[in-house]
Amino acid sequence: MANIKSAKKRIKVIDKKTLRNKMTKSKIKTILKKFDAAVASGDKSAAEEQLKVCTSELSKAAAKGILHKNTASRKISRLAATVNKMA
């Protein structure tokens, strides 16, 4: 356990940031599940709508540094390819 005042503060700040990052990652996972459900149902318009939401959230996470920019780009690319393959 930290004894120095600044170290105690850093622990509090890190806890807040960790919680914020977990919330964002959880939100992304939920959105990706909704996207998968839309694709599984075969509804292309719903899948395209979910693609917009997924793209937005992944881009925001990459901008904030929660996800690496290449990771976000890769996920977005794969989601778009999945929608494009739908009949």
C-alpha cells in the first residue's frame, strides 16, 4: 500500500480510469453481440444500422486510447466485410 500522498492519489485516478475503460469495453462487446444477432437474423438493413453504431463506438474507443487504432480498424473492416457478404 502506498504511503506517499501523490501515490495514493495516483491509485484513485487509476481506479477511475480502469472503471471507465471497463465500461467502454463492455459497451463495445454488447454492441458487437447486437450486430451478430442482426447478421444471424439475415436482416441486412438492421445489420447496416448496427454497423454504423459499431463503427462509431470502436472509433471513439480508439480515439480515447482504450483500443489500439489498428485493432479498431481491423474490427470495423471485418464487420463491414460481413455486411457486404450478406445477400
